[in-house]
Amino acid sequence: AQSVTQLDSHVSVSEGTPVLLRCNYSSSYSPSLFWYVQHPNKGLQLLLKYTSAATLVKGINGFEAEFKKSETSFHLTKPSAHMSDAAEYFCVVSGWMDSSYKLIFGSGTRLLVRP
Amino acid sequence: NAGVTQTPKFQVLKTGQSMTLQCAQDMNHEYMSWYRQDPGMGLRLIHYSVGAGITDQGEVPNGYNVSRSTTEDFPLRLLSAAPSQTSVYFCASRGEGLAYNEQFFGPGTRLTVL
């Protein structure tokens, strides 16, 4: 069975400091992993995706994530937070389960950026 | 390309009423799905479709029906609305080719059931 756990429901950082949003996954085979961002009252936007190519994945707006199979982690990072990064972030695992393709969403991490 | 579109953006229903949430995509994607988003629970899959004429249940299908008569459209029907169906609903389609496995989401429908 596949699952994904986002370890923090809220993360608060100061503008200009690094961002770390943590995600652990469980999968019986090599998964596809994604990070999505949702700004208030908006839809979901893809930040980046891992599909078994390079383990360090670069996304939009300066975000990147590293796939670590030994730790079953896919943490999202950014060197310097901007006020516009304040949003909710979802880690997602996808794959074929019970003969059908499914996405499993984490419960989300709300990022607050202090001036 | 308009991408994935949803209507309406907002809806208020009374308990027992029925309605249809519309979803359309113009990317010729075969795979489409409906999710509901509730606080602290991420997105949960309601129903999905792998192509015209083929639908299946997701994680939380009770109280919802879907059909897929064309590749473009994937409406979600609430048969008899209940307060527990108050949520934000997202429709998505799955990319193909270079965008394989990437989900494209609509802007959402915010539904309140009184």
C-alpha cells in the first residue's frame, strides 16, 4: 500500500530564511512523487515532480526536493523564503494500486512567512 | 488551452437537494478525477475515469455519481445533498506524454450544504 505523511501541519519562517517542508512516503515499489502548492482560495499548482530520474528535483519559484530512498523521504526546500511563498503545500505519491492509477495526498503543511 | 474548468465556483444547497458540478478539459486527457478537500485531510479521491464510458469509485464515493460520455466532460452529481458534503471540490485530469503523471487541477467549487 502507498501512503504519504507530512510531518508538520504548520511551519513558520522569517522572510529570507530557508524553508524545509518534510514528507515521508511508503510504497512497495518506486513511486512518482509530487509537491503541489495551494494559495488561499486557489486551485493546486504543481511545484515539482520526481519520476525516477535525477534524485534532486528542481521546481518553480526556487523550490527543490531530494528523493532519498533509504530514508523514504521527499523533503521540499528553498534557500530563502519570500512573502509570496505563504501557502499550503501538499506532498503526493502516485502509482497503480488495485489495478487502478491513484494519487495519495498528504494532509498538507501550511507555510507562514513572517516579515 | 483553457486547461481544466469547473462551474460553478460557489454553491449553497439545502439538505436533500441535488445538483451537478461541471468539469471540462480541453487537453484530450483520458484520465480524469474528482477530489474533495477538507481541512487537515488533504484531497480525497471521490470518483475517477480512465476514458469515455469508464468510471470507477475512489476513496469516498458515497453520495456521489459520475458519468463520462465524452473525453472532455466529467460531471459530478450529488444525489441528495447532506451537510457532510460541505467541502471544496476539485476536478483534475492527468497529463500524457512529457506531462505524464502530472495532474492538472481546476480552480475548485466551494459547496455549502445547509
